[in-house]
Amino acid sequence: MHGGLKAQDKGSYSKDFSSGNTLLAEKKYAKALPFFLSACKSDSSSANINYKIGICYIGIAGKKDQAVPYLERALKNITPSYNANNAQQTSAPRNTYYYLGIAYNSANKFGEAINSFKTFRSFVVNKDSLAEVDHHIEQCDNARMFIMAPNGARLFNLGDSVNSTYNDWNPLVAADEASVIFTSDRPMSNNSDGHSYIYISTRKSDTTWSTAHLLDKTLNGMIDNSSSFITPDGQQIFVNGNNGKTNLVLTSFPGESNWDVPQDPGGDINNPETATNVCVSPDGNTLYFVSNRPGGFGGKDIWRCVKLPNGKWSLAVNLGSTINTPYNEETPFMHVDGKTFFFSSEGHTGLGGYDVFFTQLLDDGKWVEPFNLGYPINSPDNETHFSLNTDGKHAYYSSDRPSGNGGVDVYEIFMPTSGEKPLTVIKGQIQISEGGNMPDGVHIVATDNASGENVGDFKPVKSTGDYTIIVPPGKSYTLSYQNDGKEFYTEVIEVPSDAGYKEIRKALTLSPLTMKATATDLNK
């Protein structure tokens, strides 16, 4: 079947085929690829080997477009009776057309992708499969339209201090944007099998990023660990962990020197089905997360829990069909304005893979129809884990587009014609005089003076005294600086309705002996 292959070549071909096939069945595409490439050297005319090489490239983040020439060669010998496990099989299956459509779309060859999908469609009889193929054709048309009308966004890869040749994803950036926490499956001395760990990089004075290093061991204690969400004040982090049985959502707070051991947030979040990718509303009263639990619209959906009067989370409720589709939804993010909501989806009006969409939460609790963020923010590949900074002018996300360092990379986006978010951010530091330590009970309570409602309780970072308070415009607020419930400083902040985005910087010096504070306005 292999033409003029020598006996020695036949033996190595069969061995490479078998090894590659075993890894391919386990979806270990990067590990399977070298075996198929080696087999291809023995017999480059085998449509089956070219097909399997193409499948591997499609399964490796950032390399879908590299599948094109192999799948094109595979098309020269298609059979309706395909045996995936037979080393003597030299023909490729009909679904080569399907995968070639995906590869063409990633390579921005939209007309070729549509033709390939239409050819594959002629072989399909299953109603659900027909709908999926039609969805891919629609994505190709969408991609062609969006790429012809780019939105002016500027993308910057965070560089090799953060991104590796492996997968790096889900950047978490607190309101001060002084550091980025992210996840990577880069190999380490004790990580040769692609497990994921959480890393951190800090922003240097020249705005570049320092070389990333592992975050606290407490947050990296499971088989797979990934960053999920950090509150704007940087005082609570949510992570995902795999305990060998299922994925769990866990949360942690800063301890004396490291993050505390993550705990189950409780409620209905970690039921037996997989739960991942959390975000919390700015007021802390709504938690959004992703799950494939029953009762959804198909695949992974976004769900929410609300905080009950006893402080625990309610049972989960699906966000509904305006947000969720029969395809997968992922990585929710609520901006600090409390209304603008971002998420990624394989459905809606996408370009291919996951695209980032945004919607608005209306006063009646309903959602505005989601809108695609457009090209170049979105591409025919996968864009996920989007988060918009406080003033709304730039964002961070993950993408596996081919132009990156390899695999999934972290990018910063300067948003096109994005108006400033009308928010006031108070960035301060409580300094302890006389060389004392920050008391454990120090916190800042923000109260809406018109309604008397508590709108936030903020704790400074114990090691540095830094704190961040974010309030919407058009109101008057009282900030009460307290230690164990006793007020040591108070001030009133007036935020006009037309204030736009505004930063207030200040420093407080607290005497641990008298428990009195003096304030300095750093804006002056």
C-alpha cells in the first residue's frame, strides 16, 4: 500500500502510526504530531497521514492555519469507508472537508472555507450536524464582513516576559494594573505533562512586564490550577482547580504574606458538574460562572447566584437565551460600572471559535442583545478571558491567533473610540507611623449619603497599605476609615454626574498609638 517503501521504512511507519494514533485518541495533539510527521517522511503520499497531521495542527492552539497544506493533500484520496486505526489505510475520511474548512477560516481563506464546508455538508444526514456545518458557514461570512471593516482597536502581545511558546491565558488585572496574574501550562521541573499553574508578572516603571514567576503555592496546590477572577481592590481571588475528579471554583483572601488556602465559596456553584470561570459584580452580590450542568441551552452556559441575607450564595439560575446559545459560552466579566457585561461564545454572530461579546444589564434585570466586539479584537480563532480596565480605555484577554508567541497568548487591547467610563477611582495608601504594623481590623466603609446605603467595604493590602475604592458618579459618599469598628478618619466625596472618569490619589498616615490619621491629597 505504500509504494516502494523498504521493509525498514514499513516498520518505522507502522510504529510511528501506532504511537501517534494512541496520543491522538487521547487528544494529545502536540505529542502525536511528531510521530505523524515522522511517518509522513516514510510515505508523504498517504492521504491518511496527511489527514492526521492536519487534525493535530487544528488541535494545537495557534496552529490551525498550518493544517491547510496537509488537509489539501489528504483530499486527493477520500474514502467513505474509513478505518482510523488501520496503519495500512492510505485514504482519508470525508470529514477532511470539515476540518479543512476550519483551517481555511483560520487562514482567512473564507471563500475556500465555505466551499469546503458545503462539500462536507453534502455527505451529512444528521440534523444537528447539518446545523453545525451551517453555523460554520455563517461564521465564515461573518469573518469576511468584520475583517473588511476593522474597528481600529490596537493589540499588543505582552511579550516573552509573560507569554511563552506554550499556552498562557486568563489575565487578571486589579484596578491599579500594577501586576497581571495569569495561567500557563509551560513545562517546569515537576510539570512535564502540560498541567496548568498560576503565575504573576509585575509592571515595571517603563510599562513593560517583569519575568513571570509562580504565584503562591497555596493557589497552585491542585493537579491543574487556573486563575479566574480578582476583585478590583485586589483583595479576593477566585481560582479553578482540578482535584483529579472534577473542576472546582475556589476563592482566597490575602494572608500575612501569601494568599490563604482557597476555599469552596459554597452555595450551588460546585455541584457535580464542572464549574469554571467566575466573575463577581462590583457590589459583591452576584456571582456569574460557567457550567455544563443540566437545564442549560446546550454545551457550557453562564449561570448566576445571588448573595442571600445570611451571606451565602443562592441556587444557580441560568442567564437565559439572550446570553446563552446551543453552543458554548465562556469567561464572563462584569465591568466595575455594574452594567457592562462581557463574555465569550461560540454562538451568536461570531467569526469562528470563541469571540468576545458585550451586553448591558438593564434596570429591569434583562440583558441587551449581545454585540460582537469586531475585528481585530476577534478573529477566526479563539478569544476568551476578556476584562476591561476601570476607565474603559484598554482591556486584556487571551487569544490563540497564529501571530502570537505560540499557543494561547495574553494581549493588551487599546479600545477603539471607547468613551471614558464615568467612574471615580480613589487610590490611596494607609501608612503606619512610628514603624508600626497595619492593624488587622482596618477597613473603609463607603456610604451613599442620599440613601444611607452601604455601597462597599474595602480593606487595604496588609503588607503595603494600598487600597482602591470605585464609586459611580452623580452621588455624594461618606468614607469612614475604621479599625475594629471604631472610626479614625472620615471624609465626604462629591462625584458630579458629568465627572467622567476621575482618579483621586491620597495618602493617610495613621498613628498606632493615638489611632488618629492625617490625610495628604496626592493629586495636588
